[in-house]
Amino acid sequence: MALDTLQKRQIRGARLRLAGLIGPGALWLTLFFAMPLVIILLYSFMTNGPRGNVVWQATLDQYLTLLTKDTYVNAYKRSIWVSILTTLASLLIGYPLALFIVRSPQRWRTALLFLVLIPFWTNFLVRIYAWQIILSNNGLINSTLQALGLPQQNLLNTENATLLGLVYGELPFMVLPLYASIDRFDFTLMEAAADLGASRWRAFLRIMLPITMPGVAAGSVLVFIPTVGQFVVSELLGGAKVDYIGDLLQRLFLRENPPKWPLGSAMAVVMMVVLMALIMLYFRSTTEEDR
């Protein structure tokens, strides 16, 4: 009987210690992650009042507006497409760069990784303003073109400028996971494939790329997710000429008069659902390929 009581006390003490370890993290996630999501979800089913206030009257009008109005449908399509292009461009640039760092002499690796991380030392907004100056009509690129006798190019306030800014901003998030994955790769496998008659390109596609696919998947997710909701780059470099999801969310919550919080909340919920579906599909496809 005494043994059972002792065991119960030990179990109770272990549970209390576990609760003490998990409790702060669980409280933090509940307050700053779960509750805001619940609030956004509830707002998405509410009605917008005449003065911008939220009327607690359940309705699906916000979601019907998103599905039927071309402005919002096109914003989703445009944002996803630009995010895909940004991810692909970052992958095409980041994979060779990560491979170059891995294959560099050991004494140079730290310095090269340091160069990849240097942009994080400066505020992202400041770096985008720097690109705005570089791409302007009197900026570095156009000044160089004029010095060479070439015509001036309209580089700023274009979709290409937006894509350039997104790739520049998200590239380190692609390089670092790829570096970690490629660094663990056994390059003797490539030598074995070459001995068996495989070309470098075929060996890369059949051996190296599948083995380093976890790094590709991690980098792609880290680039794709923040790019979908980005609005600073499109506004400063793209001139806000076309609407992306981030631009519309900012407008609905902050710039509309009166603000449309229920519609903005519904747009955010739909964006999260689309992102979750695309990410699950991506991870499922990469997992099946690895098998």
C-alpha cells in the first residue's frame, strides 16, 4: 500500500515538473499564436459596420466576396505565381552557391557563410530602399548604361523589380538549408557514378538532388511562405501598380476608410488554408520521391 502511494507521488511530481517545463511555452503559443488565429477566424464570419466596426452577426458574405470578385481572385493567383517564381529563382541561384561554399576549402567556408548572413545585419526595409535608389532613373545601373552610351531603362516600379527584390530578400533562407543538406552529402557517390559511366548532370539528377531534397524542401518553404504575404517590396520597388495579397490585406486593415476587418480576416484565413494545402502537397510529393 505504501509502495503504491509512493509511486503515485512520484508520478504526480513528474507531471508537475513536466507541466512546469511545458507551461511557459504553451502559454506563449496560446497568447501570441493560437488566440490571434482564433480572433481572425471569428472576425472572418462577422459583418462590417458602417463606421468600420465589427458587427457580431455571423455571415459568409466575406468569403463569397473573395470567391466572386476578380480583384481578390487575381490577387491570390498573382501572389502565388510570384512566390513560385521567387522560390524557383532562389533555388536556381542558391543551390550552386551552397554547393560552391561546401566545396570551398575549409578555411574559406566560415567567411563565405558570413557573407551570406551579412544582409541580416541591416533592416530589410533599409535594404529595399537601397535597391530603390539603385534601380531609379538616376541610379547606379542607369548611370552606368548612360556612361556606356546605352539608352536609359525603366527598371523601377515594374514587376521585374518586385521579383528582384523578393529574390534578394529571401535568398539567404534558401542558401542556409541547402548548405546544411549538401554538407552532409557523400561526394564519393558522384565519383562512383562517374566510374559507372554516368555524366555529371545525370549523376546530379539521380543521386545528389534526391539525397539533398530535404534541404530543397526546407529552403523552398522558408522562401515561399513569407513571399506570399509580402507587401513592402511590391510597394517600394513595384510602385504598387498591381495588387498582391499583402497589399490588399494592408489596405483592408489600415488604409480603407472605413476599415474592413472582417473581409481582411477572411482573406487572411483563405491565404493560410491555401498555404497549408500547397505546403502539405509539396512535402508529400518530395517524400514520395525520396521513397
